[in-house]
Amino acid sequence: MAGWQALFWDNQLVSQLDASAQQNQNSQHKFQLTAGEDVIECELNIDLVWQPYNLIYQLIVNDQELVKHSRNEKDVEQQAVVVGEKTPFKFSLIGLGSLALKLFKSAKVIKVLFAAGSLAAYAWLFSLEFAIALILCLVFHEYGHIRAMKYFGLKTKGIYLIPFVGGLAMSDDKINTRWQDVVISIMGPFFGLILSIVCLIGYAITDLEILAGIAVFNALLNIFNLLPVLPLDGGHILKSIAFSINSKVGLVACAAGAALGVFVSYYFGLALLGFLLLIGSLEILFEWKGRHQSRLLPLNRYAQIVSTLWYVITLGSLAAIIWFVGQSGNEAFALPLNILTS
């Protein structure tokens, strides 16, 4: 709703009312439909509560109640996203790029080739042992995203390992709520945290330095991913929380995250982050342009608090692992930052 509440019937506008930003909103739409020579009197009553989201609607036709139903956040999460009609095909470079992306997403052989390419690339740059450890960290991180997608009933395409970039968990379905975006985004770093803790326990038991190295590197990798910069996981969490508060707050918060990303990229010499910032800037622009047409249900106050605490606790725990290994004087502490920078 961008200043009004519009009701469409068969893609035709039949009623329009002023929208309200208040927590509770009751509205009544009255309109007529024609069927041949008959005129049908319709009335749609809406009782809407934004936080926690609850919608009760009643349809009355010719003074008789036809439908009365309610919807809450769980119903919105489980609904299938309706895709609009496809436009006729026109030759263009953008169209070819879109087709190539679809082929990339659907071809299982690409996943195998990219995984092998990633393993070979990292083994060539560093060592086979490190390449295996890095692939383990990436797969475990992306598996966290996949588990969250499946929890919400989304169809997944699996995990893609991209040489010199990282990993990508892909889904066939689109999300319906900001809460889904937060959970799917944070579950990757959260699974990474679990892996670091397991490696740290293994190091304490066996005294194998490679386990300490994996724990630290994996923690650092996930801290990098939690930077509040789009399109990283931390950027998606920030975007969902901020845009749930207000579209202007969302724009300012995402712009501040991008500025932080520029500083981190320059200070640590992370060329990859600079490349990601370009993609993230476009995502911020699209989010702002479509703010009034967004179909994503915003986070309520409780979900905003939970999301923030979850983010802070995960980030703090990962940082604590790095600090703990650093205090122990283990040589494995210095290696991960040098590798990430290179």
C-alpha cells in the first residue's frame, strides 16, 4: 500500500480506499459486478492487524455471506508465489544472459565441474589439505542455508561452489516474508559457528593444529559473510530488519553498510568484497524502487529484536573463537587472515 488500498477483480480496479499506517485497520470495499444483464452487489470487509500480522476478511454477495476467512504469518510463509505472465521473447543480450543463468542453475554437471574447479584452484594456490578444509567450510555454511530453505518448504537446487568466489545455495521458490530472509541468511553463518566449535573441541582433545586452523579460518570466513553489506548474509539480515522498520531507515542502513564495506575492502585489500559491493549497490537500488510494491511481509517488533540478537550472538561467538585461539599463541591464528586477504 502506497497511500491507498486497491482491490482488483480479474485485473480490473473495482475499489480504492485511503491506506493507513496504523497498527489496526478496518476497511470496507463496496463494488458491483455485471454478469450479462444481472448486477451483483459485492462487499468486502477487511480487519487487518500488522504486528503480529493477522488478516480477517469477509465477502458478502447480494447481502449473503459467501466467504469468511483469516490469514496469519504462517499462512503467508507457506503460500506459493504467483509469477506474472511471461512477456513474448525478444532477442537481447539481457535475454541471452538470463537464459545462460537458467541453464547454469539447472545443469547438475555444472555443480560437479565447479566443485572440482574450486578444489583444483585452491589446491594450486595453497595446498590440497587446505583446499579440502576450505571446501568443507563452504559446504557446511551453504548447507545451513539449504536446511533453512527446506524448513520453510522451499524447493532447493543444491549447492554451487564457485572458484575464487565461494559457495551459493540456490532455491527454485521465492520467499514471502522478511523473517524467511533473515533465517535463511543467518543459518549459513550459524552452521559455520557449529563447525568451528566442533573443530575447537577436536583441537582441545587431540592437540592437532590443523583443527585450530580450520576453526579460526572458518570463523573468519563467516564473520566476513556477516558484514552488513549486500549481497552478503549480513547485508540481507540488515536489509530485512531495517526495511521492516521503515523504507527510509532501510535505505540509510544499507547505504551505511555499503560505506563500511568500502572501508573494509580498502583497509584489508579485499578485492572480492569490492566486486560484491557493486552487486549489493544494485540490490539496494531495486529494493528502494520497489518498496511500495514489495510482497514481503515485514518483521514485527518481536522478530526484529530476535533477528538482531541472533545476529549479534552469532557474530560475537565467532569473534570469541578467533580471540581464544589467538590467546593460546597457536601459529594457526595468523594463517587464515593472510589467506583470506590473498
